[in-house]
Amino acid sequence: MHLVLVGTGTLTKEIEQLVDELGIESFVTLTGQLPAHQVAEVLAGADIGLSPYCGRVEFSGLKLLDYKAAGLATIASGENGQPAVIEDGQTGLIVSPCNEEELIEAIILLGSDVDLRKKMGREARMEAENQHGWTHTASELEKIFHRILDNGK
């Protein structure tokens, strides 16, 4: 396995130091901030999308939609039905926030079961096209606007 971390944040220096201390430079790539087209290229070469969180909640990040659009099975932290854009066991796996064991098990499962990973990725891509594209969004907005206009009469 090879981990590619896209972007930067407050923990970037700590992550760089940890990668160095563990001597895992050959297994980890830190891209830094990338333009959207380069992120798409990275996702096209990926097998799994990861969005684990601990200590803060981010259950609806746009990265989850990017992973789905790229046809990736996703592992995301969540609880209480969140993140709503990932269907646990269908388009990805939801693990409890801060639960490293669950995260490890999910990575091993999707990393070792190619058929499951590809099935989830296909489901994620189809769902992204059907439920998260501009056509669907425009249709949903149109329904809302019609309800607002109808209530105003």
C-alpha cells in the first residue's frame, strides 16, 4: 500500500516528522496543496478514499463527493447516520471517530478484497452521478422554488 495525502493543514509539519521518524517515506507521498485537476489525477490513480477524523466532526466534506465521483470506495469517520453521503457497506465503510482499530480493519478489508472495493467504487460512482450531479441538484432546487412560490400565493 501507498498513502497519498493531498493538501496541507495545521498538522502538516507533525505528519512530515512522523513519516521521517517511522522511516516510511517510500510508503507515503505528501503532495501539499494541489489544483483541482491534479487532485482529480491523484484520485484516478487511487484505490480507496480515506476521510478519518478524530477530535472534530467533518461528516459532509466535499472530498467525500470527490471520492464518489472518482469511483472510489471510501472509508470515513462517522456516527449517528453520518456522513449521509456514504452508505455504509454499499459505497464505503463508516468507522467510529478516533477508533484506530476500526480504521485499520476497514483499510485491510478494502485493501485485500479487490472485488468488494471495486463493487463499492462502482456503486459510489453511480450514486454520485444520480444524486450529486448538477442535473439532480437543479431538479431539487426547482422543486424547492416551486414550493416556495406556491406557498406565497
